Amino acid sequence: MESRSGLMEGSYEEEHPRTTSPLLRREGGGEDREAAAGSSSLTWLLVFSNFVVASGSFANGCALGFSSPAQDGIMKELGLSIAEYSVFGSISTIGGMLGAIISGKVADLIGRKHTIFLMQIFCILGWLAIIFAQGAWLLDFGRLSIGFGLGLYAFVTTIYVAEITPKDIRGAFASVNQVLVSGGISLMFLLGNLIHWHILAVIGVIPCVLQIIGSFFIPESPRWLAKIGREKEVETTLRRLRGKNVDISQEAAEIRVPLSTLTCQRKLYFMENLQQLPESSFLDLFQRKYAHSVIVGVGLMLLVQLGGYNGVSFYASSIFEAAGLSSSVGTTAVGIIQIPFSLMGVLLMDKIGRRALLKVTAAGACLGSFLAGLAFLLQDFELGKEFSAMLMLSGMLVYFSSYSGLGGLPWLIMSEVGQVHLQSLDCHFLLGRSLT
């Protein structure tokens, strides 16, 4: 996701072994460089920066989980029909699509931290519109605004974490974001059974405000700084992120890759690629040489979204009631079970690998969907009403616990396997497609 700056990391040949000359690979000692750049001690600024990013993920979870417990209260107080509330629940995906389409360009134009600030302005405006709404139109506007902000955020979260965090701990930090998405949903599900929906909306504003405040104290991505030519700030930022006693000269050199230090062959290689970068366009995504990464990206994004997690989260209360269960019992159980499974995903991400975790969680989500569907089928045939209700609860718990580990994987995988100079382009395209 670094566009041009990705070519300046000095490990381009490792990320693209199929297109890199063996001569170039032998020269660079890429594995030693990556090891040197990829293992660093934790600093308070690195942890704080990831905490600020994670607070946005918590805000995302609050937005996803709000509509389900608030449904009965909003419909009764504002006199909404089921159709009107369905628009309110789902219109955030339209905002998300619009925000996602421009997210890559915005992040490249104004920087990662300023994009984080901008997206939370839209989210806060959206929550305020919901809080003061007296009818459907202001509710819908608020939900649309929140969706637009989160569409911007879905891209910048992954790219910012990937650009400031060492590779050996990047997976864990990326997983923490998914934990907090699940935590936001769980909080809304749990508190939604106890408090008024207005107060629930006020709670949704809190992580947005915290992230806006935090965005003033986090550094800009060193790779973005290098990309726009602010090279003096690159080493200063890396020093703050990695610590005073860590040698960051190699990592800084990999980000900038001064052409004077390269051999003639490597210099020619990078010069040719740098000249080609401005010509990248949307049509480049359909070139045969990029087919593998695009298919993987589109496949992961679309299949995860088509698994219906957002829709199930939006209307979980209605689903439980349709199955003959108490909505408060169902949403409370889901709220409790998501957190430990999300934490498990953090622990397993860098130990068993992305692919293995993807297979296990996808299989679990499939099983949960099957059990829930089977429960409704039995209910339609009036077979074992109590059994079908428990089967539905079991299916939903398996589904939500699996998605707690599955949901964030495509974003992380895409940031690691995508073609470097197309990552910014194809990621906002994929976000736009997947959020629909």
C-alpha cells in the first residue's frame, strides 16, 4: 500500500520474486536487511500510535453493533417502519463504499494521520445527527456519514500499521484492531440491553473523540514522508518509533534507497520502475501479470464481505427473535464470546501464519452459517422448536467467534502480498467493491 515509496524499501526483489532478476537478488543481501529492519524493540510511541489507530477500530465496532440493540427503541420513539429502519441499518455500507473508493487517494494526498483525523470528523458528525434525530432523514444522514468515515478508515488503518510497525510484530498489532472491532460490537450488544439508545449513541462518539485527540500526537508514516520528499523527517520519525538505542540506519536507507549507493544494474532497475509508476491506472489491475495478487485480493475481500458479517451484526436482535430466542440473551452471549476468540486470533496470527488461520476461521464461519440456516429450515417444517432455537444460538456463536479472527485477515494479507506500486490503487478499488 505504499505506492511509490514501496519501491524505496530496498526489498522490492523479495516481495516480487517472479519478476526480479536473480542478479539483483544475489547482490542485495535482502534477507539480512529485512531481519535488521524487521526486529525492533517496542517503544511507547509505537504502542501509543497503534493504540490511537485501534481506538478507530473500536469506533468501527461500535458503529457496526449499534443498529441491532437500538432497533426497538428507535422504531417505537421515532415511529419508523421496518423498511425505514432497514434503510437506516444498511445505508452505512453506501457511505463506506464512497469513502473506500477515494481512501487511497486521500491517504496519499494528505497523509495517513490527517486521513485518520478527517474520517473521525465524519463519524462524529454522523453520531451527533443520530443523537439529535427526530425523523428518518437525519438518522439516515448520520449513518451515511459514519459509513463514509469508516470507508476512509478501513484503508488507512492497515497501511499505517504496516508502515510504522516492524514486520515481526505487525501481525499481532493488526490483530489487535480486529479485537477492538469485536470489542466495540460486544459493548454495544451488552449495553444496548441496559441503556437508552441515545446514551448508546453518545458512547459511540467517545472513541472517535479519543482518536481525534490522539492523532495530534502520533507521527506521520516514514514511508509517506519519504514518498513526498520530506527525507529529513524520515530518520527522525524512525528514531522515535524504534527507540534511541536501535540502529535505524539500514531501515531508513531501505525506505529512501539513494540511487548513488546502487550498482549500475540495480540503479537501472529502480529507475525504470520509478518511471513506470506514474502511468499506473485502474486498467493496470486487469493486466495478466497482476492477475494473481488481484484475484487473491478481490477473492478475499468479496468472500469475507459476502459472508454477511455486517448484515448479521446490524440485525442480530431481529434474527434471534425470528428464531424464537430472547434478543437480549442472544446478543449478550455473542457479546461475551467474541472477545476471547479475538484475543486468540492475536496470539495465533504470527505463530501459525495467516493462511492457516484464514482456513480455520473461514471453516468455522461456514459451519456457523450452516447451523443457523438449518435451524430456520427446521423451524419452517415445525420440527423441534426448542432444538432449532438452541441450534440457531449455537450457529450464531460459532459464526461470530470465527469472524472475530477472520474479519481483519484480508486487509493484512493484502498489505503484504499486493504488487507494491498498485497497492494504493487496488486497495481502494477492493474496498469499494467489497463494502457493497
